[in-house]
Amino acid sequence: MSIDYLDGNALAGPLGEIFAVEVTTAVGTCAGCGAAGPVASLHVYGPEPGLVARCPSCEEVVLRLVRTPDAVWLDMRGAISLRIPMPEPRT
Amino acid sequence: MGIVSRGFFGRRREGDAELPPGQYLTHDFPVLSAGPTPRIGLDRWEFTIDTETGETHRWSWADLMKLPSETPTVDLHCVTKWSKLGTDWQGVSLDVLFEDVETSAEYALAYSYGGYTTNLPLEDLLDGKAWITYKFDGEDLTPPHGGPARLLVPHLYLWKSAKWVRGIRLMNEDWPGFWETAGYHNYGDPWREQRYQGD
Amino acid sequence: MRRLPWRAAKLTGIRQETATARTLVFTIPGWPGHLAGQHVDVRLTAPDGYSTERSYSVAAPERGDRVELTVELVEDGEVSPYLLEVLEVGDEVEIRGPVGGWFVWRPERATPVLLVGGGSGVVPLMAMIRARRAAGSSAPFRLIYSVREPDQRFYLDELADPQPGLDITYIFTRKTPDGWDRAPGRITAADLDGVSPGTDSYVCGPTGFVEAAADHLIALGHAPDRIRTERFGPTGG
């Protein structure tokens, strides 16, 4: 088995470039096996040629992110959903 | 462009005319990975070519070893900008593997143990341009570099040279692979600097 | 909208930590503040426009527009040799951050904490230890810090200064100080035994170290969701 990956924490900078909220604390559900956990706990390979985040349970790809000079390509088809914690609205 | 940091030039560019645009020379052999390194026992390794009509050609490791091999010396160009010149490989030319394959397909999708895929026109695999390699620098190809066997297509960026190659599927339509669906160029000619879609 | 911009960061101080590591103190106008455990991305740009970036953990808690990073030299690296050997006080780089909301410790949390650091993986853990002291927190902290040899320890003087409620254990993997009662070797389950499974654990270091330490903790009955990890891989430099 290889252990040459990083944590989902490594996605915080690149995702911070596109999202207005902190996404690594969001809970993602793997489309491959249904396991749910924070984006920070995914196994991340890269950063080059792109960031590939895999499910820690089944190793399927959950999310891919490629930064080109003028765009970010984000593929999330391996995630059924992403539950992003939001502050409650003030009443 | 960002703020220039005084005295920073980066590690790259023993730039010279031998290299495609934007590449720098490296002497080591960097390993990039998009997933866990698969470990495939030679007893269960196989390589297949599936044609567009559903015909399958299959080789075991022993079959592959019986085929005539070549020892190409080629330059490698990675899309992450490093190039490594004059690398020595041993493997079977795809011309040999395609000898008995009947096809009119124009497109190929190479697929690997571990799930990786990459697409290329079939003609880029033929006429002495590509090999299924199993030795690098005279030694068995190690798993981090794609062993036991790796596709080698050195005239394209190295992501087209699929590590841990398991087969080639022939198709009438182009089917973009792992990196080609995530922003990288569909063809990837280093001399035309086709790194990203739109290049 | 809070998207992360690159900000100019001027080097205002340097502290040598070991023969191959130093702490760099940057001043970053407009810095939004950070939590202990977060990291930043550092970008270097050459005169011809070539640029490259690396992630580093912040070594100290929020303090105005000051950001401290401790950087260890990576042999044949591209960025760390520049940061350690070329960069001087007054020079500028660019920094983006803070990033990461998972591997963080908040001073209002009173739960006991286990910190397990391998090599320069101690850096974000040190930020937590410093944040605990700065906040006057009484959360019990235990640091287990694994290094190859005694002279590779960061923050030695500061950690030698006793703090109530902070317990420190060193693990030496290759060479120990004279008279040390643990033989040199990698972290084992025995090194982590005796910590209540109700503890929040933070494990940071090279991927293999983190894997081993987290496996030991799980085997000792710690719940996986109470173990937060931060790995740094082979692509540093």
C-alpha cells in the first residue's frame, strides 16, 4: 500500500480561492461507497498535475481540482453531496 | 503577476534549444501520482486490446515476455514542466501487439490498474511511436514509475504514458480520460505547448 | 464574500531553531487573523514571472499583522532553500491565508488535548501550545514530539520552561541524549498509552508518521473522529 498522500486540509488554499466559505470542514458523502466525513479527512494526491481527493474508506475519487493559468477546474462528481456548515441567521 | 521576491529565480531552466517551450531540464525522475500505487502480481497481470466490434485480444505476462522487444532511448516531457532527456527503456512496440488486431477505429483509450485513463488518437500509438515497457535503465520498472508495465508515448506529454497499463480500448469516438476531463489538453503535444484545454 | 487574496508579506525577524530550520516572522498589512493549527500558502515570483507556492503551518497564535512560520530545509528543494538561505529581513514574499478550518484548536475548548508531532510537524502544535498560554487556558495538554536526534528539536528553550498543565515527552528515532531510558526507534503504541480516549488528538508530521500514530491511537481505543491529522507529503521543498 502506498501512503504518499496528504489530508483534505491541503485543499483549503485552492478551494479558498473559489469559495467564500471554509469548505474543508464541510461533510462530503462519497458517491462510491456512501461514507461521509469532513473534506479535511479525504486523502489528497498532488498537487501536480492536479489535486485528487479520494475517499479514505474506498479510495474512489471524490473531488478533483486543476488550476490552469486562467481557470480552476473543479470536478465533484464523486461526491453525492457536500454539507457546508453555515452560521444561523440573526433574528 | 505577483510581487517579485528579491533573489528568487526558481529551480529550472538549464534552458536550451533541445527542450520544448516552457520546459526545464531535470536529472532525477520525479514521481507524480493521482492515487495509491497499485501492486499487481505478475501471475495475474494481463494486457488487453478491445476493439470497437467487441473483439478482445489478451496477453499474460508470459505472453508479453515472449514477444520481440525493443530498447528505445527517448526524451520525456512532463506537463508539470520538467523534461528528462535520453532515457532508456525496454518494451514491446504496440505495432507488434496490433499485428492481428482488425480495427477501423480512430481513437484509443488506455486504461490502468487503479482506474486511471488517458485518450489518444490510435495513430499516435502506431508506427514505432509507442511501447508497452517493462524495464527502465536496464532494471525492472518499479511500481512508482508504473511497473510492472507502462505505456510509453514519448512524443506526447508524459500523462499520456499511462502507468500500470492494463489495456487499450479502441473506439469510433474520442473519450477524454482522467486529466483530459479536468482541464488538461486533449492531445498534449509538448512542442506546441498543449498543456491545458484551449492551448 | 471572503475569498482569499495574496498579500505582500515583509520579513521582519528571523530566529534560528536548529542547524537546518528557522522561524521567519512576517508582517502582513491587512492580515485577517488566524487560529492555532491553520496554515498559509507562500508564493515566490521570479523576475520573468515564473512563480511557485508551498504551504506552511503558522507557528504562533494571532497577534496583529504578525505571522510566524518555522521552515525546515528540504534538500534539493526549490522554496525552502530560498526562504532559509536567501531571504533577508526587509525582503518580500506573498502569503495567502489563513487556510484550513479542521486542524485547529480553539482556546474556549476545555477538553484535554494530545499533540503528536513528527519532525517539523510540531509547528502547528506549537501554535496551539502558545495559544493555550496566551489565552490562559487550563485545558490539559500533552505533547509527544518525535525527532531523529536531540539537536533537531525546535523551540527547545521555550518548551523547557515548565507550564502548568503541559506535559512533554520526546521520542528520538535515531539517537538519544546520554542516559535516555527509551531506546531510539519509531513511535509505538506504548508511547501513546495512558492517554484517556476522551482526549482530542492532533497528529502532524510526514505521512508515514501520521499513519502510524493515528493507527496506534485507534488501536488504543481513541475514536477516529476525535483524531485530527495533518500530513505533509513528499512534494514539499
